[in-house]
Amino acid sequence: MERDQEIEITRRLLAGDPEAFDRFVEHFRGKIFNYSWLMCGQRDDAEEVAQETLMNVFENLGQLREPDRVRPWVFRIAKNACLTKRRRSVFAPSKEISLDQLMPVRHQEGDGFRLEIADWTHLPEDEAMRAELKREVQRAIRNLPELYRPVILLRDVEGLSTQETAQILDLNEDAVKTRLHRARLAVRKELDARLRREQTVEA
Amino acid sequence: MAHEHTGDCRQIFAALSEYLDMTLPVESCADLEEHLKDCPPCIEFLNSLRQTVSLCKDCDPIEKPEPLPEPSRDRLRDAYQKAIAARASG
């Protein structure tokens, strides 16, 4: 569902339309489940987070003044529900990754240099391979340090703006940008390793 | 000697997401494009990052929740109806 459809459903929900209730629940339950599954890594927890978030959403529906803000508003509630569920490394500080760790290896070649990266100009086109790549993306997101995971989920997977993401996560916008960049670079690196393995086999 | 400016590459590397999101200040953007003109490795890397972002954006959930049990749906509907009633009376 596109964001404008989601806003329209929310308008109808606020007007008391019972059909909008079912569509709203169906739509956001899937989204919250996906977010919290990638955040917490546990199916049971993700189901619970989805239910608790929706319960909170309906109990506090009076606070949602602008239907346009529904997605960031719901995700703010989901983020808090997720925090209470996380099991792993609660007290362990989440490590920053340095940019150097994410830069590709370079080899001197004549006057210039060559990067040790996969051939990204010919990504697999058939459906099974695309699906496999998407699974790799999700795996890579789940493996990110906790610091980066919510940022890439909200910005790229959910398509929220830098400002909205900053508000949800209580960060400033510069921190969102920095973490998003590192998250993308880390995901890129994992996909790159995967593509290179495949391209070596094919070659 | 086009590719010896490794310091520049590093600077460019830090700004690539903002460049892709079109949030880079105009001046930095011009500098970056100037660099890209004669740095094929940076172009190649930028392309791989662009594809990564597009895969993330296009990443439909692989795992889906179990169907919502009726008692859970009923609890949500109760909360919803109370909220609507409160809106109508408030």
C-alpha cells in the first residue's frame, strides 16, 4: 500500500468506517511485524510487538490529529514496544563501524587503482535470484549493529524522511544521515561478497 | 594520473548516501561530480551503493505474521470503537 492510500484509510478509520479498521490492521500489522522481526530477530516477539503496538495505536487514536503523520506515529509506538522486547545484548554497547572498514580493498594498477568489488552492472534478473538477493538484504540488515538497524529500516525500507526518522528515534538529523550511510555501506559489503561468490562460481 | 587523488576518494566515499538522496549541498555536489568525471572506481562504487539502496527499498517482507486470532482482533476492535466513541462525544 502506498503512503497516500494509507493516509486515506486512516482518514476513514478516524471517521469510524469499520471496513477501514480491517484494512488498517492488516496493513500495519504486516509492517510492524516485519520491522520488529528484523529488529528483535524473534518471530514470537514480532507477533507480540505488532499486537501491542496496534492496541496502543487504537487506545491513543485521539492523539493522532493529522492522518498524514500516521506512519511515523505508528512506528514511534512500534519502536518503543520493540525496546521492551529485545533480548540480546541489552547492556552491551552497540559498536560503531568505521568508514575504513566499509571501504573496498584497492589494488594499485598502473597509474591508478582497481577496486576489489563484484560486477554490479549485471545483477541477476530471474525471479528466483532476485528473491535470493532480497533475502540476503534482510539477512544483512539483521546482522547490522543495533545502532544502525532501525535507521535503515525506517529510512529505506519504510521510506520515512530523515526528519521523521530522527523524531521516532530521538536522534538529530545528522546522526540519522551518518548511521544510514554506514548501514547502507555495510549491507552493500555483504551483498558484494555474496555476488562475488556467485560470479566466481559462474566464471 | 587521474586516480591518484586517494584523499578525495575518501571524502567522496563519506558523502555518497547524501548524494544519492539528493540532500548534499549544491557546492559539495558539484565537487563530487567533478571528481566522478575522472574516477571510474568511484563511479563503480557509487553504482553498487545505488543498487543496494534500491534493493532495500524494494525489500518486501519475506516473513509474514500468522493470521490474527479472532480474540486479538476483537480486543483491537473494542479499543478502536471506544476511541471513536470518545472522539464523537469529545
